[in-house]
Amino acid sequence: MLLTQSLVNGILLGGLYACIAVGFSLIWGVMNLINLAHGSFVLLGAYVTATINQTLGLDPFLTIPISGGVLFGIGYVIQRGLINLVIARSVFSTLVFTFGLNMLLVNLLLVAFTADLRGIIVPYAGIVWQVGTVRIPLTRVAVFASAVVLTALLASFTNRTRLGAAIKATSFDVDAARLVGIDVDHIYAVTFAVGAAMAGAAGSLIAVNLVFSPVLGDYYTMKAFVVVVLGGLGSIPGALVGGLVLGITDNLASVVLDPGYRDAVSFALLLLVLVLSPRGLFGKPFYAEIKA
Amino acid sequence: MLQQRCNFLGPAGSAGFAFATLALLVCGGTPAAADDVIRFGAAVSLTGPLSTEAKQMKDGYDFYVKQINERGGMQIGGKKYKVEIVYYDDASNPETAAKLTEKLFSEDKVNFLLGPYGSGPTLTASTVAEKHEVPMVVAHAASTAIYSRGYKYIFGTLTLIDEYFGSIIDMASKIQPKPQSVAIIAENALFPQAAAEAGAKRAEEVGIKVVYNEKYPTGIKDMSSNLVAVRERNPDILMSAGYTADMLLLVRQMHEMGVKPKLLAFALGPSLPTWVPTLKEQAEGTVEPIQWAPNMKWKDQLFGWTAQDYADLYKKEFGYVPDYHPPQSTAALEVFQVALAKAGSFDPKKVRDAIAETDLMTAYGPIRFDSRGANTAKGMAVMQIQDGKPVVVYPPDSANGKLLYPLPN
């Protein structure tokens, strides 16, 4: 019974993890850029939602397009204006750059919003469905559903639009993409912006279920990292499955073993996947072409 | 060729160098004797997870500095000394706090030390103070561990951790009908675990059964498993201790998982400015033991303030109503003030001995140190959020409201 509750909680949490990770995966898979500021983008989205909710009283789920849009804009400008300067160099440069960007964003958020913890309690937060002895809160289901919908939207964007096709093409072979007339700078900026937008949208969901503060962003970057390695780079179904697996193992480990082992289990799982299937569960070999 | 280059100083250069060094040594001297300023040093969490609370701690120190300097400064051995505090940011990190305390002593050469925020940073910083035999008065670290090492130079003005959950249990044991069971959830860190242990012990002493006592890992994002287990045991009281983010999460998930205790207490949480705005109705009825509230019946021996006077003056100065953090800080400096006046000098050993004999009433409460350096003269009060506002509900002679029990559901 406790196990069933944990399983349900794990699935619901896993959907959220997937949403957080999918943008990170896209950026990494297409541009070979490990965005250490991803957690801060998530927080930015959460703050946008919290601010709108506080001033206009708008339901947090309705603010998702806004937080997504704001982060899209910020992401595009950051990539086109700043990251593009170092992207042609080594992976290490981009790591250092995004690390610095993260520090900048965290401190800007601290100045703007202080370290006070925030969360949003929606008026319908008390609605809980009871199936047997398992309790399923409405807000958690709503967050899960939104996360899955957003992930599906991203999938259809990359698979069915011209822009999506251009992104995929660029990830296969940058030079060939240039040869067929794709504006790689623009595509990279759009990719980063889309990844940031997904992070922002995930941030709106975080605001509903959890509490946040500028110093808590690295947690989400870490989770995104693990989900992406588990699920495979650049693969959206991979991010979804990876997220669910992580969510479920986290919760079950807390219950079956000791809550203290939760992280140990996550990372043990990570190591196992890396040893058995280094590309992750769904990873494809030609993504993340290594640039010298 | 190499030897010639290494000898670049030459005889004249070496003499000059030696002279300069000698001059520096002579002019360095003892800062306190040279000018009319007494300098305290403190590592403060200006950034990091503890920064919100630490800011209030720092404001409390600054409040004292303003008040005493307006009156000419501390009276030590026939002269008045203006008070200055040197702050460094320890980023809520214990190792950094220790390093900064070392820096304050060896580089900045402060006269005396004030404690950092929190038991983690204080545990390490106090070791440095003890090593250098410099008195440190701690105002914001309640772990018994800090005062149980046989240190001679460390003193704390606040009530220790044993009393945090202890006062909740004491209050509960006087309720009719008496609660039968208690569940404890605490973060796996120094302060929360100390609170949990002391609380469990006190519960057993008064005959309230501990039905659940579990740790959760730092940074947890989902407490539903713990809460479902608690729900199964249906305790009358639920007590929890840990980082504020976790406590906020616990309240939200408690409602989701259907945990309905009759009394809900937190070692730290409801008194913070962010609690009620974030939790709204879910904050109703939450309880916290507090070191101090403006309606306590204390009157300051040095400045003549009552607790309410302090709160009013403070609000005028800093723009917000103080919780217990600021007066706790102010009290630490008052301890130094009295001890320095008594010792009549800056000698660390003399001052240390004077501090040990402290018997002082402040707006924060009475201060008397036991042999460990802990203040055992003051007890804790308990507050409850009622209608979004904190109300002191225990002990009866300091209460300005009645405890809402059981929580309505």
C-alpha cells in the first residue's frame, strides 16, 4: 500500500523531472552545450509565474505560455549574443561559460527577490482523489499532465515543423546543414531558446508543487543531467522515460531502503546504465558530435 | 650569474628592508590601546541558504552599535570606546566561517568575537576562537554540542536546543485531555537531529508515546513517503525540524496526504516572514517555540527598554518588526558590555572570567551562564499562527492568546 502510493508519487514526480530535463537534453544533443544554468532558467520561470500570480491573481497553469515566452526571449538573446562567441571552441569553454552565467543569474535573482522561499498555493490545492488507500492530489496530476503535454508539444515541434527539421539537421552535421543553406547561428539560438522555454515552463509547474528560492536551482540541473544520461542524449521519449524511471526509483528507494539512500540509488542506476548502455536507453550514436 | 642576480638587495637594501619591517612591528601595536574603538568580529551568512535569518542577526548587532555609540560607547577602565563590528560573509558554510574567524583574529586583529548564524558555522568558528583564547559570545546557535566540548571561551545567550521541542511537549502535557502520541520528522543535520532527540526524550519523560521518529535527507523534494507512514500511525502531535524549504513542503504535502495531527509544531518556520504569505490558510494553527516575543515581561538593565520598547525602537530603525533574532544579537553585545566594564581591560582572560559571572537582565531575557557557557536562566515561549498572526500561547504568564487545540479539520 505504501509501495503503491510511492509508485504513484514517483510517476507524478517523474513527469516533472522529464519536463525539466527535455530542454537540457535538446540543447546538449543539438549544440553539444551542457547548460549549467538550466536550473536557474527553471527558477526564472517559477519567479515569472509567482510574480504574475501575486500581482494579477492568474492561475499558475495559465502563466505557462508567458513564462515559456519570457524564457524563450531571454534564451535567444543569451545564446545569440553571448554563448555563440564561445560555442565554436571546446566543450570546456561552454561549461565554464554557463557556470558563470548560472552564478550571475542566481545572484541577480537574489537581489531581485531575496533568498526567501516561495511557493504557490492554488485555491483548489485541497482537492485530493482517493483510490483505495492511495491519495492523488489534483495539483500533482495537473502538473504531470502539463509536463507530458509540453513534452509532446516539443516532440511535434522537432518532428513536424521545418524549424524542427532544421534543428535536427544541424545536430546531425553542422557543415552539411550550412551547405544546404541553414542559418546555423539562428538555429542554435532557437534551440537554446526552446530549451530555455521548456525550463521556464517546468519552472511554472515547480512553483505549484514545490517551494523555490534562487539558491535551489542546482538541484534541477543535477536531476536534468541524470535524466538525460539515463534516457539518452537528444531523445525526447528518452527524457520522458528517464524522468519516470528516476522519479520512481527515487520514491521507491526512500520507502524500501532508507530515505538517505535516495541519491545513492539514483547515481548507482546512472552508473549501471552508463556501463550497460552508454548512450542511455534511447540515445542515438550521431547526436552530440564532439567538437575538438 | 645566477648568484649575482639573487643578491640584488645588496647591503643598503637589506638594511632598508630590516628597518621597514621593524617600523611596521612597532607601529602595529595593539589597536585598542592606540585609539578609542573596540572592535568585534563576526562571520555572517550574508549569502547562502541561511542569509534571510542571518540578516536579522546582523541587524540586531548593528542596532546595538547604533544605540551604544549614541551614548558615547562602551565604558571600559575609565574611558569610553566606540563599538565597531567587522563582518565577513561565510556564505552559510561552516568551513568558511572557521576560516573567516581565523582571519578576523590574525589579520584584522579584532578584540573579541561574536558568533555566526546557525549551529553548523558556529561549531567550527568557536573552535578557532577557543584555540586563540578569545572570548566569543554566541547568539544564534542552539545545539548542545557546541557547549559540551569543555570550551572555556565560548558563551551562548540563547536557550539551547533541548528546550525547543521540550517546551512544546511541556505545553502539550498540560492540555486536557492529554495528547497520547507524537511523531517526529527531522532533517539529517546537526540542529534538527539534536532537536528531535531532545524532543523524543522529553516526550518519553512525560508519558507521550513517540510513534515515529525519522530522518529525511537534506534537499528533499518529496516527503510523501514519510507523511504516509505518519498518517498510518495517526499521532496527536507532529513535530518537525529542518531547513525552511522542507518545512513548507511538509505542510503542503501533509494536506495532500491527509495527515491531520491535533498539534503541529516546527523547530523553526512559523515565525519567519515567508511562512504565512506562502502557506496562507495552511499556516493556521502551526506552532513554534520562540526565544522571545515583544510581549515578554523583560526589562533591560542597561538601556531600560521593555521587550515592547525594543521592538518599537527597532521597527523605527530598520523598518520591520523584529522576531527573536535581533534582540538575541543585541543581548550578546550587552554581555560583553557588562563584562568589559567589570574587567576594566581588554585582557581576554579577565574578560572571559567576567563573562562567566554574568547575571544580567536584558530586553531579551535573563542571562546567566552555567559551567558549559550556556544560558540556563531563560526558558522558551511558544507561539501559534492565528488569523495569520503570531500569538504567544505559552507559558501562561506571558501569553497573549489561547492555544488552538486540536487543529480544526
